Amino acid sequence: MVGGIAGLWGAFIEGPRIGRFDRIGRSIALRGHSASLVVLGTFLLWFGWYGFNPGSFLTILKSYGDSTRGTYYGQWSTIGRTAVTTTLAGCTAALTTLFGKRLLVGHWNVVDVCNGLLGGFAAITSGCAVVEPWAAIVCGFVAAWVLIGFNKLATKLKYDDPLEAAQLHGGCGSWGIVFTGLFAKKEYVNEVYPGFPNRPYGLFMGGGEKLLGAQIIQILVIIGWVSMTMGPLFFLLHKFKLLRISREDETAGMDLTRHGGFAYIYHDEDEGSSMPGFKMTRIEPINTPTPDHHHNRSVAV
């Protein structure tokens, strides 16, 4: 959630990308250049999330001595359940986003599915160790609609966040914090956080409103702290023109202006480029004969 609020201020201060909205305010989608790389990066994050959630436990071989389930149940069981809840929330959010966007816009979009998956992961991270697997499905389902809703709101407000950091990490992360205050199970809370047997737990699990209230306060504190620290920082970077490239470079593209050429080789002899008045063709070496030095020496003699 910290990254989401920071991204919110950065994108708000810098403003939309050139061409993101037309002159009358209509939204124009600026697609990424490679959906394949987006999917690859998503799978890498998916793999890393297992180190982030289950891997956050400091020990594995720790028995819950007072457990009524016997010696086979311990911290290793909690770690396994954490991996399960993480997987269920992410996959549920991905599938919900897939079909939800299909119903809303009329076509499939793999990039939206990737963002939905990460939104489910961001939401479940708060309570991944203290909720039941069925509750993780609820978390992922709601997280998908939170992401879709915040994206709709961002478009309406002409807010442009290329990575959807505010909507994904900020919006889904906030829902995840509230979700923990609703669905945290008493038994799991006491196992993961021992020493205080009367800790508050989820409202929907019979624990009252104490944990939910604390979670809401946590959201407000995060928003306030990050706004006070990152807001001025992004404002100073904006004033000194250190946060964004020039308008000319942004229009031409950084592949050309900062890296000296195009990122891809185009073979479009039969088709015109999508840019009016611009066409890329393949450059091939000229077939020049190799000089015969031995023959030249013979003639000279």
C-alpha cells in the first residue's frame, strides 16, 4: 500500500502521458509494446510472492504444543496454508478480472488478467496467514472489482498511472487490510502471534470490531505518512525536471532518443506503418563484388 500511495502522488504531480487523453477528454489506451514480457514478469512476481508471504516466517520447524491437532500440526502447517491462501486469492482475482473485463468491454485482455492476479496477491498479503482458504477466494474476488472500479474512476478523473500502482497496490492493498479485520480467525491469530491469547480477530469471525478499527486506522496512517514524505519529494523532482523526460523525447520515444535506435527490427515491406507518412523497411547489405587482389597483381606484372 505504501508503494501505491507513493505512485498516486508521483502520477498526479507529473500528469498524464502525452496522448493519453484527447482534446475533448476521451481516454486513449496506450498499450505496452510486449504482452509476452508482461506475462513473463507476472509469473516471476508470482513465484517471488511465495518467498514474500510463506517466506516471511522466521522458522519452519516450530510445533504448536498446545494445539489439539497433535504433533503433526505446527508452523509448517501455517506456512503451507499461507501458500494456499496466496494462490487462491491471486487466481480468483485473475479469473474474475478476465471474465469481468470481458463482460464490460467485450474482449479478452491478458494484461488486465496479469494486473488482476497481482491485485489479488496485494490484497491477500495482509492476512494470508490468519484466514481460511475459502476466505482467500472472497478476498480475490472483491480485489478484482476494486481494481476494475478504481481504473474506471482514474479514467473518469483523467488520472494516468502507467503501472496502475495506485489502483492495484493502493486500492487492493487497502481492501486487503480491511479484509483482515473482517475474516481473521481467532485460532490462526493466536498461533501466528503467540503470547497474547486475547488478541482481537475478524469481525465476521465473531471477534468484534476492534481489529477492523485498528486496520482502518492503519490505512489512514499509511496514507498520511506516505503523503507527507513522498508528496513533497515528487513535487521537488517535478520542479527541477528530474522526474520526466522532455516533451520531444517522450513524443519520439526513448528507444530512439535515449538508446540510439528502434527496439525491434520491422519487416513491413507489404504494409504501411501505423504512423502516417512513416514507413520502416528492411535494410540489407549491398551486393558488391569482392576485389580479386591476385588478379590485379597479375595484370600489373
